[in-house]
Amino acid sequence: QVQLVESGGDLVQPGGSLRLSCTASGSIFRLYSMRWYRQAPGKEREFVASITSGGVLTNYADSVKGRFTISRVNTKNTLYLQMNSLKPEDTAVYYCNSASGDWGQGTQVTVSS
């Protein structure tokens, strides 16, 4: 089991940037591919981005492609999501997810003027 803790969510103006972090417990973080999901009020949780265990391959939802970047530092057991050019429709709770099946508790991102 991998315990995941997200951080970095905040209130930001449209066009702004945020970097989310997801820190994992244990020594097996490096073995798993990782994903970011988000859930807006009244909507289903949706896929945002994924990265393979070694960090070589990434994949993005069309809605964030070119604006968000997923990365990881396995020596720090940490997953990142750099979010640029934020839009109001990016407002959601963001969750990290491990291929082990574990989820974090989420961090709130609000994009509003």
C-alpha cells in the first residue's frame, strides 16, 4: 500500500500558474506509474495526466495538453503537476493516484478573478 498526500492547491487568477505535489510513503513509489485526476463540483472524477514509473512516458487529457506538465522525482517519492495558463474550468479537487490503486485525499484548486 502506498500512502499519498497532495499539496499545493490554492486560489489563483485566470492565466496564473500552480504546482501541485504528491508525496508518497514507502520505497515502492518508483515501481508504479502515477496519475493525476480531478473532480469539479457536480461532475465525475476525470483523468488529467499520467506518467510511467521511470518518468519517460507521459499522457494528458486534451483539455490540459500544452498547459499542464506531469513529472516525478523518484528519489524524493514525489509526483508533480505544473499547471500554467489556468482557466476557471480547471477549478476542481485534484487527486493523485498510483497504479497500486491508492489515492490521496485531494487538494483544492480554484481559478477565479
